Amino acid sequence: MNKPTLDEAKNNVLSLERTILDFVPSESRGNRFLNEKSKLMSCQGDQKLWSGAGEVTLLEGADKAGMLAKVKAEFAAKDGWTMADKTDSDGQSAVDLLHRDGIHLIVGFFSGPDRLRVDAFSACFDFPDYKYGEEY
């Protein structure tokens, strides 16, 4: 399997984040946030990965269980993905998604205000000239 470039890795993750955030029906969707610049993180050996997060505020009465079920159904139908149900320290449901190429997504809910959040980590890629603190 070929390693992606920084741009490919970042664009893959951002596309997946957007797709998941779009699972929230428009009538349940408030403000939306997606960070499109981030520092790189260390990965295997000298490789790096791009990490990002996106979230959408949920309006009152949003069907959280239905949204998470849709995420799980969509990714169960895609080749190369494994998933695990999780519960965070606040008792909120989440799903951990891992692709065989190394992309890792954590989809869950946060309170105050209620929101659906996607924490995402790209596949590893070569980027030897990275200087700590630079954002891409």
C-alpha cells in the first residue's frame, strides 16, 4: 500500500469528517466547525500524521442514537473499516473507526452544548522536513 502525501492524507481525513458531520439532519444542525489547519503528529518511525477535528452543535431533540447508528451502518458497508463501540468518561456513546491504511476516526457526543464531534487522524506519511509547531 502506497503512503499518501501530506495533502492526500489531510484531504482524505477532511472529506471523511465532512461526510460524518453531514449525517446530522439539517433540522437538527446548529453551528458547524471544522479545523482545516493542524500541527503534524509523530507516527511510525520518522513519519508524520495529520490530525483534525470537526463538530456540529445539535439542536434540541436531535436523535443522537440514530446519528451514531447511521455512522456505523455507513462505515460497516465500506471496505477496510473496523469499528468498536465506546463510552467516554461522561457516559456518552462513541464509535472508534479504523481503516486498514491507518486512518483513525473517533465519532462521539459532547455536552454543553450537545454536539457531535469527529476526532480524526490520517494515515502515516513521509514528511522529513517538518518543524515542530508548523501547521498544514
